[in-house]
Amino acid sequence: MTDLWAGRYAARVQNMQSSIIREILKITQQPDIVSFAGGLPAPEILPIQAVRDATDRVLREHGSEALQYGVTEGYVPLREMIMRHMQRYGIHCDINNVLITSGSQQALDLIGKVMIDPDDKVVVEQPTYVGALQAWNVYGAAYAAVPADDDGMRTSGLDRALRADGAKFIYALPNFQNPSGSTLSYARRVAMVQLAEKYHMPIVEDDSYGQLRFEGEHIPSLIAVDAEMRGEAEAGDACMITGNVLYLSTFSKTLAPGLRVAWMVGPEQVIQKMVQAKQGADLHTSTFAQMVAFETARGGFLDDHVKVIRKVYRARRDLMIRLLEDLMPEGVTWTRPLGGLFLWVRLPAGIDTTELLKSAVSRKVAFVPGEAFYPRGGGENSMRLNFSNSTETQIEEGMRRLAMVIKEAIFSLQLA
């Protein structure tokens, strides 16, 4: 039978690829596999009862509004809550600076739609978030990849990239980066903002994990550093969102990813372009989901719930690092994240973790190969491990299985 559709796809379809993480998750649905592959919250701490109670209140008190169309910008009380939340971190914005999106992934897609023409270069740290690459590849993005270390993107490399590549914007995940778990130091945040100003370069700040800090002091966000450097932070409660930074965050890591509620904060003229792009995508984020998120989070519940999340995830991070120290052979190194969901493991050169995954799955353990996070190649001997979704018993068993697979791979490499 002739495939009549094959010749009808748009040229951009050639840039579409399935997410390697989503494909791995299909494999890991088997109940006997310990998966360190996804970026999923711990299921036992999802606020099921709180969401159930909030849903009942929303339907009982605001049912007709919750089930109706809404404005593209988002549910006003939720946007006002986000404004208050941002103020706690020294970021003063107006309601017109806030756009609710259907998860952070939609925010990334809208940025691609509004900002990226074919062959436009985006400056990213290497490794970087694979979901951003998947969103922007569709629009024909190219990438200037800047090396990163435990303190985040190396700003000396950023300066060279901005001088040489004529990029469209910088994409940064400053807090507990996905995939590496690293945190951009304050000195490098200042340097990044200064370079962005020097080269008239926008920054997209993806702060999906910022509230999940286990230890150390809060570091001002890039959007706050930008405002401070412009003198706008001295304006009291006046809106200070006029500069180079578009800020993204989400309720997926602190409330529930199934609600698909996230937000952008940026200069009003930029937000309006994103609103127009969103109108062509889904008209607006689910009114019902927004109202349930607001009703669940308000009254201090979210603050208390985040404290529970931090406690659980810190214990799991500590356990995974202890097991790495106890079980891994010489030549294996890893990051020690100060928060978030992930850590990054590097194996000796010559080991391909994409091939290693096959052996790992046969031993009933899974991870994400590092190569997926490198837009211009590299990372073949690295992997991302998630510690949030597995119980401590599963982490202990999974790390024993993974250590066995890695030891066998290193032994085979030494024999070759």
C-alpha cells in the first residue's frame, strides 16, 4: 500500500526525533527494572489528597469558570501568586510580565517559534537539557556549545562563542542543571549577564529546579542579577523586568507534573509575542488545571510541601553518592549536586554508554546515555542518573546492578 502521507510532510519534520528519555521510559515500564532514567518526582510524595480537596473546592465554588475557556495569559489569581513568589527572591514584576504555559516544554517550544529561524545559533552549555534541543531542532536551530564544569557554563568559553558565532540567545539552567546537577556560581552569573549586555544578547533562564535546594545559600537568579546591574533592583516594588532575561519555571517539580502548569516571566513586549504564539498552539493552558494548581498551592501548602520534597530527595542523593563511592571502580567520577533531581557520571574514555545501556537493561537497571545531551557530539562516556523517583531500597539494588555492568565494561576495555 502506498504511503500517501510521506510526501506531504513539512520539511521541518526531518528535524524531528523521538526523545531518547521517552523511549527509554517505555523499556523501564517493566516492574523489575530499576530506572534511574526519567526525571520523575517521587510518586509517594505527590500531593494526591491536597489536589483532591482543591479539585472539589474548585468545582464546588468556581465550576463554571474552571470548565470554561480562559485568557491566553493565564488565570489571574495564579499569575498574581507567581508575582508574589518571584518577589520573595528579589524579582519584582507586573502581571503583564507573566505568562502561564502548558508545562515548561511548551515554553521552550514557544521560544523556538518566536525566536529561531533555520540555522540560527543558540548558545548552550555542554551538556544541556535534551528537551530544549528537541523543541528547537524542529525550527532548524544550530548550536554553539560552551563547555561546563561543576560551577556551570565556563564564561571564558561563552565570551569566545558570542564573539565568534553571532548567536540568537543564550540558554542556561543555572540551578542543579539537567542533566549534570551543577550550579552556576554567582561570579559566573554576573559574568554571563555582563557578556549578554556587552553583546546585546538575550538570555533564556530555565529555573525548573531552583526551589529544590538541599544545602548551601540561595544564589540570585540571572533575571535578578540583570535587574540589579541595571539599577532596577533599587526601584522597590516597581516592575524591574525590562532587560535581557526571559525566566522560566514550573510547578512540575514542586506540585505535580501531570497538571502541566508552568510560567514565563519577561519584558512585556516579549511576553506579548509569546502570547500570540500560544494562541496558535492551544489558545490557553487548561483553566481547570490552573485553578487546581492555584487552589492547591495557596495558603502556605506549597512552601510546606517543598520542604518535604527537599528532605526526601536529599536523603536519596546522599545514598546514591555513598553507593557510588563504595561500589564504583577507579576511573569513574561523578558530580555532587546541591539540589534538584540528577547527578552526572563519567566513565573512562573508550566506553560508550549508549552501548552500555543494552547491558544495563539486561541486568534490569536503566540510565540515560550522556550523548543525548550534547548537541554537537560528545559525552559518549557519560550518563545521567536520577535519584528522585526510586526508593532507597531500589537505589541500593539498582546501583549494585549498575556497578556490576560498569566494572565489566572497564574490564573489557582493559583487555582490548
